[in-house]
Amino acid sequence: MKADRLLSILLLLQTRGRVPATELAERLEVSVRTIYRDVESLSAAGVPVFTERGRHGGINLLPGYRTDVTGLTADEARALFVLSAQGAHSDLGLDGALGSALRKVMAALPAPHRPAAERVSERILVDPARWMQNPQPAAAGGPDLGELQYAVFADRRLRLRYRHSGTPAPVEYTVDPYGLVNKAAVWYLVADLHGEPRLFRADRVLTAEATGETVRRRGGVALGEVWAALREQVERVPKDVPARVRVRRGRLDMFLRIHGGRLTAPPPDAGAGPAEEWVELAMAFPAAAAVRSLLAFGADVEVLAPQAARRELARAAAEALRLYQDEARLYQDELGP
């Protein structure tokens, strides 16, 4: 819209001082001729804007003309600009809106705080995705977040076709949405189903349709409260199974980087005592079957206890051996008697 563009030009001039018309045109995605027409509109509205010709010319405001917003501290200004590093606004289609909002905030900041705010986007990068995790594409033919957003903000019930993990056939639900949550780069719809809180991954929604019915949320319950309860359910795990394992010292660093979160006691100090080949560790697993993840370390890790965990590893190793039994026999022949 022209009004938004005029305000953006004004705020950019307040922030930068003299700006070439070509740069304004590029940043606002319009022609240079449009920029000059906008400058004429600003001048007609009483804004003291003028152009300077020549190699170092551009569009400028008379010195001292600005609208200032006071009261922001340096930390508050930096905190606002961390928003540009989050990435969630991209999924919501708000890239342009965020850029425009930050330009307005930058122009309104007290002058001493501007350099620190500008440096935030250059010095701080927030990548919410976990290591080795590829972005999850939306389900083929499924809705984008805009359709879910509409129901959330319009307070309408949602009719979903949803595919649960591990089940090929979709299920149809009519839900009462509270809102959308971005958790570790994954979007979730938080909603009530028959009056009970439920969590739906946005990338498993095949179709979504806002009905004409007003949403039926539980009275006095907000999104944050429902999300906290659902998160607690997801994170609640059964009592862990304690285990003792031993790891070859040469592989200990890698082992701790991958499985260090399962330790129930600090690892022994590498500088204390003799440098034994094996290091014994105390660990805990959510179930005996979870020790199968240790097979990735082959013969460099041995589970000492409990016996159920040792049997689980033996079973997993036997299953793998059956798949590669021909190669295993060749290997045994190479080793000899």
C-alpha cells in the first residue's frame, strides 16, 4: 500500500540520512519513478524532504526533522532486533511485515541505541533446528499455516484430516483451536478434541477447513496453560532403567558427546589413576530396549548390567548377524581358527 511505502521511506530517511533513490526503490521493490512520486507526496503533506543531484546525491530530510520514541533502554532495543533471527515469522508469511516493523522501530529509537540494535542481526544468529534434522515438509496437498492461522484468529472450529505417526489412513476430527506453537522448528496446533487438550503436528494435517461454528474453548483456559499441560504429558517418561556400561577410553569423548545426557554420575577423571583401556560409566535408559542405540559403537562399548539389557543387545546383534551371515562367515574365515 502507498501509505505504508511512504511511511517506510520516511523512516528509512530518518534512520540513514541521505539515501539514493535507486536504493530506496530496491528495498521497497518499486521503480525509481515511483520513489520520486512518493517524495512529491511527502513534500505535499508537509514533510521537509528534498533531493540532491550529483554523484553523491540522494533523497534527504531537513536536519532535525524526526519523530522520536523515548523510554527504550539499550537492552530493550537489542531484544527487539533478536526477533529478526528467529525464523518462525517466515513460516507465518510475516517476513515483509517484520522487516517493515523493525525499520519503524529503528527510526524511532533514541540515536545512542541504534548502533547496538543494528549489530544484533550481525552478531546473533538463532537456529532453532536440532543437529542433523532436515526441515519437515508439509504433507502433500496439505494446508499451509495460513489456513490454521485463520481459524485461530477468527475463533472458528476446525475440521481436520490428520495422519498420525505410524498409521497410513488419515483420521477426521473437528477441534476447537487455542493457537499455534513453534517448538524446535516444528509447528503444532493446540486444540481441544471433545473438551480434552490435544496436540496436532502441522506437517501431518492433510486438509483443514474452518467451519462456520464459533470455537468452543474451555472457559478461563489460555493457550499457555494448555501448552504447558500437553508438554508435561509428552515429557513425562516412565522410571528409567539403570545400567552399567564400559567404554574403550579412545572412544570415550565421542560416546559422551552422543550419550552424555544419560549419565547418572560424572565420568571418572581422565587424569586420575592409571590409564585403563576401559572406562566404566553409570547410565539410565527409558527401557531396556533403548540400549540398542549403543550398538553403533560396536565392540568399543559393553553393557555390564542389567542382564535384561545385555540380552536385548545380544538379540539385536543376532538379528543383524542374520542379515549379514554370508559376509560374517567370510570374515571369520579371514580371521582363521
